[in-house]
Amino acid sequence: MKPPPKRLSDLKGGTPQGSKTFAPPTPKVSRQTRGKVLTPTEKAALLASRPDLKG
């Protein structure tokens, strides 16, 4: 007869008290880069070069 499968926690000796299996998700706000804000001159040049964006 086949022995029951061993779990990783059985091999390690269990989990220490007070630790959680899954950590709560952390926000990734600090990793995100801010969008570039166009100056009025840059905005006018962009709209002049892209007539399909006017509207």
C-alpha cells in the first residue's frame, strides 16, 4: 500500500505561531510612474501635428 503524501509543513516541522500563510496584497503605487503633463506649447504642437485628435 502506498504511504500518504508528505506535506511541506510536515517536512519543515510546521509553521511558527503568528505567521500567516498569505500576506495581504501591498499597493504598487510607488512603482507606478506619473504621467507627463504637457505644457500649453507642447499641447498646441501635438494638436497641430495630429489633426485626427481635434474634436
